[in-house]
Amino acid sequence: MEQTGNVTEFIFLGLSPNPEIQRVSFVLFLFLYMAIVLGNSLIVFTVIFSKSLGSPMYFFLSHLSFVEICYSSTTSPKLIADLLVERKSISLEGCITQVFFIHLFGGIEMFLLIIMAYDRYLAICKPLHYVTIMNHWICALLVGMAWLSGFLHSTGQILLLFDLPFCGPNVIDHYFCDVLPLLELACTDTFFTGLLIVANGGSLSVVSFTILLTSYSVILFHLRGHSKEGRQKALSTCASHITVVILFFGPCVFIYLRPNTTCSLDKMVAVFYTVITPLLNPVIYSLRNAEVKNAVRKLWVKALKPGETRRES
């Protein structure tokens, strides 16, 4: 890295300076992180091993769940470990790396949600062409494009940070590294850089959110001509997708579509999109989807059968 300055590490203030709150938070966030990994892993393995979930929608859902695990893992393990120590530090290189992966997986999730909206549009509005358009290779290509787009977005954010000098102070009033807290610590005028970051991150969030809302509005309008049963099934699926979209993009727009300053609510909002949203996604998609619940039940029964056979013998 080519930054000038004498700062080689940053110190996090964390969620709270109160030791009692930190101990309670350690237990809470450890439980939540385990639930995120287990819940999203369950969706990934269910889609992989269930023949009934072979449609493109579940293919994209499995990738979304995998990205949710990766996204939360960029911040949660460090947060949990820091709750046990008094000095919460991270190296300059580690800080930049954390920023990269946060925006990598966040960008991938944005594009996956757009792809899932496009998939629902084709399935509901163009059913006769759906199988032809959304074949295996197209699905794989779309997922690959999501990863590439996330990489380009994250690389753009990192390039804006590369030349910033950090001379001190080195205290970040947060529990992970992000572009806006780092801009406040840079020993130079960051107004133009802040505008570019807002243009990259904030505009991407707004444009993606607008595309998604427009897509689902078209889908809901088109459902008027469907039968009652088909309309209810499609509405249930779309409601799950729309809920996830709002949960993910609401906090992102709040954080990244502002001037390059932080506020007291940033940490709480960040907890929402780095912990709560990845935790809620598998709940939303599984509890509102009968096919996923049935597939999980069948896999569970299949996994128990060998044990039952041994007991019977």
C-alpha cells in the first residue's frame, strides 16, 4: 500500500464501553452469528441436495444465502472477539481488507437481489419463455456477473482510499472499518473523495433499489390477470423478496447516501445490515415458502432413517 503517514493500526471504540454490556453483547452476538451461519447453510445444503428445489429461483437463493454468510463473517467474528478484550485494534492492511470484503459481498448481494427480481418477472410475466431464457448456463452467467460487479464496486471503493494519508488520530468510533469513518481520519481534504464514494456506493444502492421496486411493481400489476390460486402463490413469493429488499437497502441508503460524515445512529444501523438482515433472510424465505419447508422436512427424515434402521436391527 502507498498511503503516507505514521498510522499502522486503528482502534475501535466498539458498541459500548460498559464491561457489563460487552459481556452480554458477546453472548448475544455469538448466538446470532451461529444462527446466521446455521440458518443460511441449511438453505444452501437444502437447495443442493433437494431435487424439488431445482428451479433457478432456488439456485439464486442458495447463492444469496452463501453470500450472507460471507458478508456477516467480514464483521461479526471480529466484533465478537473484540467484546472480550479492552484494546480493540486492527492493522491498516486489515482495515482496508475488511472494507474490501464488506463492499464485495454487499455489492454481490445487491446484484443477486436484482437477478432474483428479474427471475420472478420472467416466471410470472413471461411464463412461456421462462424455461428457454433461464437455462442452467444463463443462471450461472448471471451469478458470475453478480460476483464480477461486486468485485468492481469494491475495487472502486478501495482505490479511493489508497492514496489517503493517515497521520493520526487513529480511533474509529465503530466496530468495523468502513469508508466513511476512514475518511474522517484522513490527514487531507476528503470532500471530493467523499463525493465519489457517495456516487459509487450511495448511487448504486438507490439505483438498485429503484430497479427492484419498479420490477416488483410491474410484477404485482401483471398478477391482476392470474387466477386466485396462482396470484396468492406469486404474491407470497414476491412478498418475501420485497421484504428482504427493504431490509437490505433501507440501511444501505441511510449510511452511504449522505455527506462524508458519520452520526451516532450509524453503529446501530450497521448492526442491522451486518447481523439482523443476514439472520432474517433464511427465516423469511423458509417460513413463507412451503416448498423450502417440505424440502427441509424430507432431508431431515432422510437423515434420520439410517439411525432408525440401526435401532430396529
